[in-house]
Amino acid sequence: MANEDKAFSRLIPVTMAVLAIAVLWFYWPVLAKLFVDLAENEDYSFGLLLPLVSVYIVYLRLPQIRSYLWRPSWLGLLFLVAGFGLYLVGELAADFYLPRLSLVVVITGLIFLMGGWGLVRLLLFPLFLLILMFPLPGLLTKQLTMPLQLISSRLATAMLQMVGIPAFCQGNVIDLGVRQMQMVEACSGLRYILALFALGVVFCYFFQRRLWKILLLLMVLIPSAIVANAFRVMAMGIIPALQVPGFWHAFSGWLIFVFCLGILSLINWISNKIQPLSGIPPEPFAPPNPAPRRGLAIMSYLVLALVLVGLGGPIAIRVARAPAVQLGQSFDNFPMELGPWHGQLVFIDPEMVKATKSDAHLNAEFTHPGQPPVSLWIAYYETQKKAGGFVHSPKLCLTGGGWTQLNTGIGRIGKDMPVNYMILKQMGTSMVVYYWYLQRGRWFTSEYLNKLYMVLDGLRRRRTDGALIRLITMAEPNEDAARKRLDAFALQLAPVLPNFIPN
């Protein structure tokens, strides 16, 4: 029996290597896309360094890691299943973040299989760093970017006014009289916040152990980055050359890091004066328990893991591929007479269509005698997927164009027909916007519900098709009249939509 156990023990490293290669093969497309995104997206290029930091921390802990090896836990198998499940959910929801996060979950499962909870606990921070390198989910990024653009625009405008330069802020556009500056996504300051937060986390890991100090340092970084970014925008208003991509534009961004690192060092020095470093407790290290398992027991875990990877991976890929569902009929047949409303097709910039990545679209303007026109936009997706496009809210597109939100909410034009509404203003002109989603027979207003139903319908019905419907009219003679106009038009439109958008 001892010889048999010894033979199995020799197979353990080989089996573990095969398991790791199998996981790497499955996630190779995810890793390749991640590398390209990090290399091309300046907001997240810092993520390329975080795996190196994780590897360095693992290297420092090698003696401790060796003492935990080959104490596998059945939790590793559960984490493998959870990781592949998360991958499947992310693919069906047309999301890049969840498949990447699932990789960390699967790696955690492999660590459980190597050394149980003790080894996982020892490597929690390197695993956390891997999560920090992933670009945030698109929905969350959009929710953060626009508010940061508006905050930076208003702060920069106030700073310009303080130094005697006439400036006026309209949405994310700063009017300087002789020229205008638009705060695009790249100037929102999000890239500095994310990079500095990651840097702050690494700094605290190596130089702090007190929780109150860690929280203080990380909380200070965010407002510091926002203020520093506003100073940079103000400088662009004073020195137009800073807006031009090149050395000085990049140098001004580099100065933000210098400023924030200076603030971080100052706060760290002050906190250490309040509570000296000598008071930092050593990081706890508990001796491994229980004793290493026999070779046959370890091999049984690894063989089960290989079966899970060999079957779970291909099944997840297969289930995540929802076939395309075409329109009930082409938008070329869409009626241009809706009750008293008469419509005509309107030209749309091909670049805008390309940006929406829709499979079919309709852009038309409908008029009613004696009333301002109503603009109708429908974007349809045969299957919503990460590369091919998916339904998303028009809110950020409109506010990103310089329109200021005066009011937003959810209204109702009939039974089971809710709509998002926005009242926007720009340079004295106001307009009212309605929009909603039609997803496989469902009418709703939430982007988050869209993601949820994509997953559920992808699993049950093998479908993720859907459409966005948007209506716009000028707020004339007033907002209430404009909303009644959209209500009346939407009631005429609603019975027509099922003829084109599949239920």
C-alpha cells in the first residue's frame, strides 16, 4: 500500500500541471482579450503591472506556501463549478467582467485543491490584485464616468473663474467664449482614480497594517485625484497647447500622479506620527492543519477537478452561444402612418450606426399638424453579445453631447408599458426623451433587468435578442405638453412594434 501511495504521489505534480494547462487553454481567449484591452486602454494600462506584483508577493511567501501544500479541500471543486457558472452568466449577459472574474474564482479553486483554506488565506491579497487589474463592467463605468466628467467640468470652471477667466459650464462642455472644451470620457479622471487606488492598495499592503490608516489613505486618494484632474482641465483652459496630444498633454497627466502620491505620503507620515509604525502587529501565520493527505486521496481530488474542467468548460461555451433571431419583418416595411402621425425616414450618420453595433435600425421623424415633430429611433440586436453589441441606455450618449439633465424618472403610457423619461436642456433649448427596452416579449425600463433576462432567457429559451426604442421631442410649448405628445405617439406606436420585434 505504501508503494502504491508513493507512486500516486509522483503523479500529483504532473496531474496538477495538466489541470493548470487545461484551465489556461479554456481561458486563453479571455486572457488574450484582457491583455489587448489593458495594452490599448490608457485607463487600465496599470493592470499589466499588477500580476507582476502578485507574483512577487507569492515569491516572498514561498516558504509558507510549501508548508501548506497537498492539504486539498473539497471546496476547490465547488469553486471550479462556481467559476464556470460565472463564466456562463457573463457570456449570456454580454459582459466582459464576469468571465474574467470567473478566472480568479477558478484559480482560487485550484489553490483550494493544492492547500485548502490555509493556502487560500495566505494568497488572498495576490488574488485580490488580479481582480483589480480587470476593467470595470461597462454599466458601472458608464455610471461613474459621466458624474466624474460633470464634477471635473464644474470644478475646473470654478477655478478658471477664480483666476479671472470668464468660463461657463454647460453639461460637460466648458465655454471660454473664444473656444469650447468638451470633457470627454478620457478626461473624467476615472483612469487616475483606478490607478491610484490600485497603487494605494499595494502601498498599504507593504507599509501599513492598521485598518484605520488603510481606510484613511484609500479614502484620501479619490478626492485628491478628482481635484488634481480639475486643476489639469483648468490648465488646459489657460494653455490650449495642453489639449493637444503629445508630450505636454501626457506630462500634465503624469503630474496628477506626482500630486496624489505626495498627498498619500503626507497623510501616511501624519498617521504614523499619531500611531508609530512600531505599533503595527505582525501579520498572523497559523501553522498548517491538518497533516498532508496521502497521495491516493490527493489524486482523487485532482482527477475529479480534471473531469470538471474537461466537461464544464465545453458545456459552458456551448450553452453561452445563443443563436441569432431576425426581425419579424424588415424595418423597410415599417409604417409611416401611425394614426394622425405622418413619418419619414431620416438620414443617420453611418459612424453612429457603427457605434451602436445594431443588426437593424430605424430612424424616422413623425409630425402631427400643429405640433412639433417626434423623433423615433429603434435599434435591434439579433443576439446581444460582447463583441457584436448589446442594448444600452441612451442617457449617457445624450448627456455626453452637452445636454444637461433637468429631470429623470419612470413614467407610464399604458398598462404594463413603463418608460424612462428625461428632460434635457442645452443653450436655452429643452427636449423630452422617452426610452424603453423590448426584450423577447418583455417591455421594461431597467438595464439591469435586461442583463438578468438575457441570462435567464439564454438558459431557458436560447435567445438574447432585443431592442431599444427611443422617442424625442422639443419641450414646446412646455414640458407637460411635450410629455402628452410623446404619450399619444407611444400609444400609437406600441401595437406596431410586435409586428417587427420578435416576442
